[in-house]
Amino acid sequence: MTVEKKPHSGPPPSWSALPLDLAILVVRLLPTYADRARFAAVCPQWRAATRQILPTPLPLLALPDGTFYNIPYTKPFRFRGCGFAGYQSACGNWLVFPRDDGCFLVDPFTRATVTLPALSCVRLRPPNAVAKWLNIGRAKIADPYTTWMHIRGSKKLHISKLILCSPNLVAALVGIGYTSQILMCQPGASAWSVRAYDRCKGFEDMVFYQGKLYAIAKDENLLVVNISEDHSTSDPQVSKIGRVIKGDPWYPAVFEDNTMPRKKLYLVESCGALLMVRRAIWCRVPEPGVKGKVVARQSVFEVFEADFEHSRWVKASTLGDDQVLYLGRRCSRAMSVAAYGFSGDLIFFLDDDEQNRVEYHYKDENTSFSVYDMRSGTVRTACPTISWKRCNEMLLAAWLFPQD
């Protein structure tokens, strides 16, 4: 004779009853900010799990119209309460917005803000600096070379790169497209600081690495930017710029098959090392005597590690099985994807061109982000369903990195 079990009469167990250690195991497997935000919204107990030390979440793809994508998901994501459209740049977890009296930074994840001075508010060093020109007939050229004094009045002046180095230091590359200068200030300051007579360069990128600021230009020389404190204002300022690695660059040349490589450089820290990533954009050029446009085609990447002891770049054949690079003109990062079971040795990149700097055109009207495989040397479109039009309004697509 079998004894019938009485049905359980108590209430079903609550999701909040999930032990904290199990909740942490679950949330550690969630790769995106959106996943973790939804997890935290279930109950206070699950929210506590998201406050533990977790693997770095994957970045968001930010578009200037206020649309975000939580890669690898293809459904658009929007932050509650604000669209965040119209940003001018991005750095880490910050979006940079212009305003009449300067610009302000917004962290869309926490809603924290930081104000920065306008580009018209710059403290010159020396304070009595003036632009020097050489008149040749009706032409007027910078003498002896282009400095901040020659470009500061341009309507095309803009921030191409911004870094919050520390709570007391902000560094920026500011220029007019093909040439720029390094400015710095404190968050909330009323003015930037600049060395007025330093030569402007075609800076490609800048990075804050192990407590020091580094920059690189087309010549692939790695420059260290020494920073001091102004004795009267206590504001940060550039005291000296020196070369720590001499580059061995190549420059564009047209080949017999009417192709020509154009170059972009990126600086990014990975596993404690400083990397220079050289991207060659192979372009089709018109045949001799034929009018036409230079059209971009395939991209090929080379990665070099900084050898500071021997002052050289050393070519690297791999990023590591668990390492992925996210490259962009505004912000680049390396991260490990081992915790999520994803493949590494990949470079995710954007066709994000510099403002007022057209070096080539594109065949397709739309663009997206692509992936370069370091093992095979091949490029593929990562998410064909995610795309946007190539136009000035959408030029500033960027990676946005949630804080760890």
C-alpha cells in the first residue's frame, strides 16, 4: 500500500532566497552591463551580488543619436531618463557634451558629471605669446612651424581625444584635423593650459599608462609628456615632451596595382604592457590620368609592444588567447574575455574617421564595427544587423566602457 504525499501547502520559495554565493556565480557569467542591470533590478539580494568583484563587462557601442548597443546583443539599448544624444567625444565610461561655456562629461551609468573649460579659455605659457607669420607674396605661413597660436582661432578646432588621467588631471588632444596640440586642466577648472610655442604634430593617439602620459604621431615615435604644477594656480601643465621610443614608420605609396595603404595608430594597455596598433587601410586609387576618389577597402593590423629598456617597438604575433582589443579614435581598451567563454586574439574596430580630415572615401553608404582575427589575418563584420549611415552626424561612434 502506497502512502500519498500531501501537496506542499506553503508559499513557493522566493527568488530572493537564492543564496548570495550562488547569485554571485550567476552574475559572473553575465557579460554585459544590460544583463547585470536587469539582474540587479530583481530584488535587493540580487543587487547585492552585482556589487561584488566581477569580471569586467563588455563595452557598449555608442552612436551620436543616443542609440547604444550592448554587444553581442543586436537590440538597441537606451538608458532610462535621458537619451544622451549629441555627444562630442567619449572616454572610458564618460560621454563628452559641448556647451557654450565649455563642455561637460556625463557618466550614463551613474549620472555623475564633470565640467571642463571652453577651448577659448586657454592659459598660455608664456602668457604674452603671439602667433608668428611669414609673408610670401600674398600667402602667409606659420613661422617657423605651426603652433597653438596659429590654430587656436580656427572654427574647426575640436577635441579629438580626451583622457581623465586622475581626479586632478585631464589631458586632451585639440586640433583642426591634421595637426593638434596637447592641452591639460583640472576637472572643474576655468581654463586649459598649453605650451604656446611647442610645435603642433599630427598626433594619432594618447594614453595614460602606469602613471605617465604618452602620445604618438604619424612618425610612430612614442613621446612621454612630463607634467608639473603651476606655482601660482596649482593647475597641471606640460613641462617637457621627450621621445622614449624612436619609430620605424612606413608612409603611403602607390603600388603598381593602383592600391595604396593609409595608416592609423592606436595606443592601448594590455596585460601590463603598452601596445601600439598599426592599422593599414588598403585603398584603391584612380589610374594615372583618371579622375576619381581614393576608396578604402580592407584593413590589416600589426601589433607592437613597447620595449622601454631598449627604446624600441617589438612586433607581437598574438594578443593572447583570452585578450580582445576594442579600438576607436575616441577610446580604446584591452580586456580579457576568458570569464565568458569567448574566443580571444581578436581586434574589434570602428571606421571612425577624424573630423575635418578626409583621407579616403568608402564604397558603402552604411558602416558598422568589424573584427580582425590575429590568427588568420582576416576581417569580418561582427554584427551585420547593426549598422548606421556614414555621415557627419554619425561620425563620432565610440566604445563606452562601464566601470569595473
